[in-house]
Amino acid sequence: MNNMNKIDDLFREAMTGYKMTPAPGLWLRIERHFFPPSKYRPSGLITSVLLLSIAGLMPWILIPANDQDEKKPVLPEGNFKRGYLIETITPVEIKPDGNGDYRISARSFTVRPTVYEEKEAIPEAGASEQFIASINDPADDPAIRPILIANRQHIADLAEPAIPNTAVKEGLLKDASIAFLESHPVGLIQYSRYIEEMKISAELRKTSLTPYHEKSYVRKGEFSAGLNFNPSIVFYDPNPYNKMLGGDATISYKMFSFSIMTGIGYSRMEDVSTYKVDYMTNDSVGYFIRVIGFIPDPRNPGEITYITRQEAIYDSVPHYTIEDKTNYYSYIDIPFSVGYTLLQTHRISLTIDAGIKFSLLVDRDEPDIDFRISDAELINVERQVPARLNTNWRFTAGVDFGYILSDRFSLHLEPVFEQYISPVYAKQPGYLPRKPYLTGVKAGIRYNF
Amino acid sequence: MNSDEQIISGCREGKRKAFSKLFDTYAPVMMGVCMRYCKNRIDAEDVMQDGFIKVFGQIHKFRGDGSLEGWIKRIMINAAIDSYQANLKHAFHEDVTENKLSAQIADMDDHCDDDLPPELQIPHKKLMEMIQELPDGYRMVFNLFAIENYSHKEIAALLGISENTSKTQLLKARKALRRKIEAIIEHSHINRISTV
């Protein structure tokens, strides 16, 4: 339409490209629609990190320092070497299995630094004079077989009271050997040296042991159960973050440097959701001219001057506002991960692990909107963020720092990273799919069976 | 992040900075558009909020055929129409007979020259106030016809009214605006005389 009207031209020229600065709060309102804010402030984040750091350092603060690593054994005069002494933790248990045989309980070993004197091996000497060195289970170690065989009679004599019917046979008598080993010190010569010597002579050296230190513990091939507390921050990239608290009970099996872990956990996650709240208020919507009187014009009969008053018209007018509300969601988590121990000393372990975690939504805590506009009638509350899905999968990875308190207990602190593999929200047009990630700390205690 | 392409690409990826940049770039112009369609600043900001939420939600649909500003402006106008239609009960009271007569007058009015003085200088802010003071229906039609250059047929389709009603509303809007302009002219004339 070719518009020739001057009124139109006047306004078109003036209004084309006319700019006005919007209120500063307008962007915040729009931003909150797409990026719901978190009530988890950075100050809270910093506080949490500090508390967790302190919690993680507590074992080092509360437990007296064990300086055995720094405290080098004083080597006596002679051909003494530094090594490690292996001893069984508990006396061996030999029980009849009901079929006429005997069963020996599973054993655990302690390892402690020591000093030993290297001597020539004398296979034909009495068993009590031998120092048996092994880096494996002594009963299975071919390196000690010559000694066991050479002393089989003595072993059988020793074993006799415990295993009355054990026959003395050629070769390794495993059960009897174990019984024998339980009552004698079993030493571990430093690994590299041991191998080297075996290559040269294939013969063990006789040593005398000088136990030096108090207990320290390293274990292998075992089940353990753990209890963990797991605070995390969930990042809805590019959204701000929300917090999640959780805990789990785990069971793991470790064989050499590898371990597998599973368990069950519970987590409670915050989620700040945005709602569009429609309401009505009684507003002025226009006006009308009320005639309140008139004056006839005496000079012009028939002409009347009306006296008028402008009056406002009120009506209910719809409005809406965008409100934020914190909802809480509870999940049952089932983790599964595999780990590899990079470092294992008598006190400290460092393990990397990775795996997956399945989460099942078990509870939604979505309180009502707190609508506080006076003289307004609430019409409708429409959730802008899609509903949460009932199940999720996520990838997990972490680096576990372990501190071994005793042969049974160890403390663990593990920074963890988890990435959701599937979106957390149901599909909704106009809303970007969210696959958040989270970082947190897993702190807990583990019991070794 | 400066060009429209970068902003659009960032918005499609859901980047907050891109959203913010797009808003900062186009908000002043769009605020001017929304103000024209609303009777006050509060309503204009409501419309603009709706409009930008739609812009961000539908940015993936922008194909780059026209300018980004034009695309956003169309969304703002649609948001204003949505808002207006939500309050439709206050707007038009159609009288078929009156509409027909007025429409004929409006057709003539489209092509007539007004007697506005050529040296007329009215601040843009004042002109904006004049538009905002119009009744809702007048304002909608006047904006769409006079400023956006929509035809009566298009306006009728957009607002769900007849073409005659659109023409009538335009005529009344122009008259109302003319009265306001004349009042300003008269006022300035009186002032000039009194200063002399």
C-alpha cells in the first residue's frame, strides 16, 4: 500500500530506527528464562572446597605421623641389606573340612621394612635356621621349594600336630608348607635384587632377620567395602551450577593393581526451575467522558455546552511474571567402575578409576510457587523448564587418594568428574537439551576383608 | 563475537554470551518498536521479554534470508499482537454501517494531503507519547499501516478484524493524532504571540 498521508509520513520518519534503553532488569528476566540462576553462591562453593580440603587432610592431622619412610634403619656391621619382612597377620587356622581333609583359612600378610643379613643358603640345614624369602605367596613360590623339599621331614614333623594325617611326600607339600611358614618368619628380599640373585645362582641365601619397624600394611587380592559421602556441583553448561549431595555404599575387589567396584548410592540434587506465573490485576484500561451537566447558551438558542469529566475504566488485566523456584530430586545411584592403582606404598595409594553410573529418580520435591503479588488473582503457573527424566546414565572418572590406617581400614578422598551421557530433561520445543556435568569429591572409609 | 553470524552461531549453541550480545545489540531498537505498540513502558517491556524469549527459542529457524534485525522486529510485532489479542475485549467495537462509511472516508484520507505546516518540528519522544495515548485498536492499526507499511488486508488477517474495521481504526487514529498535533501547533503559536 502506497501511503501518502502526511501524518503517516511524520510518524514513520520519526519512529523508524527510534531507540530506547530498556530497563536493566529486563535482560535479567530473559536470562533467567534460559539460564536459571543457582542459589549456590561462589562463597558457598569456596567454603565447601575449604571444608572438603580440611576433611581430606584430617587423617594427616589427627593420626600421628608415621615417619618410617624417612627413618632409615641403621645398618649394623656386616653384610646387611634393607628389605621387607612378610608376616601373617593372624595365626593360621586349620580346620577339618568334614571329608577327612583339612582346610587352611585364607591368609593375609603384613609387610614391614626391615634389615637383613645376607648369608649363604644352606638347604640341608634345619628349617628353623632358614630365612625364606619370597615375593609371592610363599607356598606357591618355586624359589622356596628347594628349602621346603630339603626340609620336608622337619616340615612334616611341624605339621604333624596340626594335620595329623598329612603324609610326607616328595615335592612341595603345600598345606604342610604353609603350616610351617606360618610359624616362621618369611622374608621378602627387595624385588629387583631377588630376581637378579635368582638368575645368578637359582639358590636362596640364608639370612637372619632384624625386624625394625612398627606395623605398616600393604595388602593384595582382596574384597573391601566402603562408605562414602559425595558432595558435587552440577554444571548445566552454559547454565550456572546447582549442588548435589550424595552418599554410597560400595564393594570392590582388588587384584594386583586392578580393581572393580560397584554398590548403591543415594543423591539429592537441587534444580532451580523457572515458572511463568499468569495473574490478573485490576488496572485502568481506558477512560470515558461523563456528562455531569450542561449549560444552554442564551445567545444561541438550541446550542448547549456540556460539562464533562474524564473518568477511568478499570478492568482485570492479565499479566505474567517469571519466577524461580528450587526443586529437589532424589536418585538411587548404581555405580560400576574399574580402577588401576598407580602408586601403592605401605600407607598411601593412588588409583585412577573410570566407569558408568545409573541413576533412578525416586522422589521429586517440587514445592508450590510462592506468589506474593498483592491484589492479584493467580491464574496459571506454567513450568518453563521441562520435566526431569526418571533415569540417567553418566560417565564417571576420578583419582582416588587412599591413606591406609590399619590392616583393615583406609580413608579415601577422590576428586570425581561425571558427565551425563543422556539428557536430564524431557524433550521440549525451544528448550536446549541439557547433558550436564558435575565435579565433586568423594570422601569415605573402606574396610578390607 | 561481533558479526551477526557469530552471534547466531553462539545462540544456536546455547552460549550465554551470544544471547547477551544479541540482546545488547538489538534491544534499544526493539524497545522503540515495543513502545509504539504499547500504552506504557511496563507493557512494552513485557512484550519485549516475550519477544526475546521467542527469538532465542527460535533462533535455529533463522535462515539468514533477510536481516537479523528485520527478523527480530517481526517477532516483536507478533509478540505485541499476541499481547494485544490477549486484551482484545477492550479493543474494537465493530459497527458494520459505521465501518463501511468510515472506510470510504479512510480510503480518501489515505491519498489526501494534510495541512500540516512543512516546518513542523515535534520531538520524537512527543510523537511516541502521542502514539501511546491512542486507544489500543487505533494504535495497533496505525503502527502496522503507517509505520510497518502493512496493507489493510494483512492487518485484518493479523488482528482478526475486517478490512473496513482496519480502515476505520486508521482514520480515527489519524484524526486523534492530528488533533494532538494541532493542539501542539496552536500552543506553540500562542506562545510565540505571547513572547512577541
